[in-house]
Amino acid sequence: MKQTMKQYRQGKLWRRAVFLTILAALETPYNTGTYALFFWLMETGRLDYLFIYVPAYIAGYGLIFVLGKLKVKAVNRYQAQALTEIKLDCVKDAICTGKDTAEVLSFLDNDLKLVMDSYFGNILNIIGKVSLIVFTLCLTLTSNWIFALIYLVLGAIPLKLSGFLSKKVEEKTKKYSRSVQETTGLVKDVIRNKSTLMNYNVIAAAIKRTKEMIFRSESSLADRNDRMADANLILNFVYASINMLPIAVGIYMGIKGYISISAFVAVQYSSGWIVGSLGLLASLSAGIKGTRPLCEKIEGFVQWTPEELKEYEDVEKVEFQHVDFSYTPEKEILRDVSFQAEPGRRVLIQGPSGSGKSTLLKLISGELKPVAGKVLLNGKEMEHRKIGYVTQSPAMFSDTIRYNLTLGRDFPEEKLLDAVGRAGLGEFIAEKGLDYRLEEAGDNISGGQRQRIEIARALLYDCSVLLVDEGTSALDKETAAKVHDTILNVGKTVIEVAHYIPEDVKAQFDVVLNLE
């Protein structure tokens, strides 16, 4: 089922926000009615009513104030919920589709702000303005319906302007969104690759380019806001001009005695609010239409069911039966590959770059599917598998070591300590503790410690098979030897791919498979 923006406009918090927005719109007709009433008191000379109406007015306005405050709280609570749901859907979509991190961050940090203000915010504002128009219209028609109709007919004329003006805003919004995405990507690249830029003495040029991109992005936002402001100014000017026509008619009717001063004030004041609100409706509608490109991004999010809700099966035996694989028909990566990894066996796969070593591991993990042949796990083709994976760039989260091991699941303390001990992290954990917090990508610990955390994670989850993809290639010789000693002696089935490996380490493997 296609995702729509409507799914974020439902539920208890949404209904409460709408209900209180409607009630809060009573403030304008309440003020208008009491304003006209005071003119009526002056016309009729009913001084005795003044001492009744003033306290009643203050009490009524106190109630209006409370409704306004409740409305603000309800809208804020709803927006917090909507933001949470959209951000979560964005993250799920990125996981499912493999979107670039810069694109996701650009949407969350920039585009989503426009959506909340110009889409959800404007929808609630429209509900409030429509409610104001309905309530005030009832008051206006009871005062002098002919004068009121003149006001309303003239006030509705400029509504057609909003469609034309909103198209211009939409074009600027698309341009801004693209610009922000490009700028976010450049900033991430410059920060991530700062060492390379400094080595080649081009950091100044990179900063200059970054400045130009940031300025272009901010200028794009300014252009979008300018277009939005222009649309509002044009609509406001048109409505202000048209608003004078019924006032002139009202003055004529008052001079001729066709309408009382209190009725004129009631109609003029309330109809002025109606006409002004109609103008704002056009402006708010243009703002909503301007967010259409961003809403389409949200509606395009892939609906995703977390894999962790499905039952995963532990893998003990791996078998390749005449497996072929190619990314494109023109370039074959693997051809007729067959081998077995029995429980507890240690298999080394070697070969030059491009021979398909990492591809082979991805076939085992299920990330890729063979073009021909079979990859059997525990003697069958398995859909959801539990496998430990050690890479040269271990997955590290900016959180505690405990979280990096458990990934949010509950494990007994003794099982955690057993896993880190078997992975060779006992002394490190004794010194730092499981609640020691890692920086981004684990930059505050060594490469060997990152590798061991990933090994401990696989042990904690009791994975019988450990896949190692160039797991020690980025380490110095001494650290690599220690990590290899850990990997090859944890009592698991180990399948490692490596471009180069020392002969003394190579001798510890049971099977060596060479790819060409």
C-alpha cells in the first residue's frame, strides 16, 4: 500500500489538536461580537447593561485564553509525534534502500523543518482560519446579510491567485532541497578526508569550495523565502485593495440610513476578518503546495518490517555447490565454486583483487544471491541466518561498549564478561568498564580493540560461523597476529578471506581455497 501524508494526520493527538484549534478560533468572533455590542450600548444608551457585560466579557476572554493555551500544547504534542514517526520511517527507508547518509541527514536537518512548518503547520492554520470564517460568518449574516454577502463575494475573487503563485514557490523548494543535499555531502567529505586534504596542502581550496556551496545553499533558501514573501505580499495587497470596496458601500448605506452604526461595525469588523482569513487561506495553501516535492520524498519511503522480528537460525555448516555469480552479464565474478565448511573448521579463501573473495562472503551472509548453483546452510537454502561478521572497518556505535556488544538486547552480565574475555578484551574491560563510551566510529580505541569488540559481539550472540573479510589488513603485524590468534581459537567455524596472510597464520587453517 502506497504511503501518504494522511497517515501522519490521525490518532488521538491529531484529533485533539484539530478540536482545540477549532475551539480557539472562537476568539475572533467573540471579540467582534462584543465590540459591536458595545457600539449598540452607546446607540441605545443602556448604561445599566455595561456593568453586566464588562465582567462577563472578562470571564469569557479568560476561557478563550485557556483554550488558546491548550491548543498550543496539543499542537506541540502532535508535532512531536509526527516528527518521530517521519524520522523513524526515514531511517527505516535508508536501511532498506541503502540511501546515502548525507542525503538522509540533509532531509532530517533541513527538509523536514520546511515540511513541519509549511505542511503540517499550515494545515492546522487552515483549519483554524476556516473555523474562524464559519464562526464569524454566522455573526456577520445575522447583522446585515446583504452587506455581508458583498464583502464575501469580493473577498473570494483573489483566491485563484494562490495556484499560480504556489507553482513558483514549489520550483524554489525543489532547488533548495537539491542544494542542501549536495552541500551536506561535501561537508561530510571534507571533514572525513581532512588528513588527505592537508597532506596535499589543498585544505584552503576545500574550505573555499565549501563556503561557496554553503552560500549557494543558503541563497537558495533565501530565494525560496523571498518567493514565498512575494506571494504573500501580492495576496495581501490584492485583499487590502478589495477590502476598501465594501467599506465604501457600508459608509454609503450608513449615510442613507439603510444600516445602523453597530451593524456596520459588526459586519465591517467581522467581514474584514473573513476577507483577511480568505487571503491567508490562499497564502497557506500556496505554502502547502510548495512542500509537494518534500512530501513526495516522504510518500516514497519504503514500507519496511524489521528483520529482527523474524526468527533467525544459527548456521553451523556452509556448502557451495557449483556456484556462479556476476554483477553484470559481461563480467563474471565466480565460476563453478564448490567447497564445504564443516562445523568447527577454519577455511581461508585467497585470491587477487576482483577475484570474488568478499562476494563469496556476501553470498554466505545472504546479502547476494547466486546466479547459478546453490549456497546451502545447514544443508538447505536458508532465508534468515545468524552469522558473525568481522570486517576491516568494524561497525561501531557512538555509545557504550555494552551497547556495542548487545546492540540493545538484554544479556546477563556474566555472559557479557565471558564474551569479552574469550575475545581477548578482559584487561581492557577491567580497566574501562562495559559502560565506557565510544566516540564516533570507535575513534577513542585502537583498531585491534574494535576488531575484538566485533568478535565478542559474535560470541555473545552465539554465532557458530564467523566470517572474516580482510579483518586484520588494517592492523600492524603484532596486533594482527593477536587478533588472528583470537579468531582461530574461539571454537567457531571460521571462513576468512584475505589478499595476504603470513605463512605461520596460514598454517593454522584447515582448508585453503584459492580464487583466480
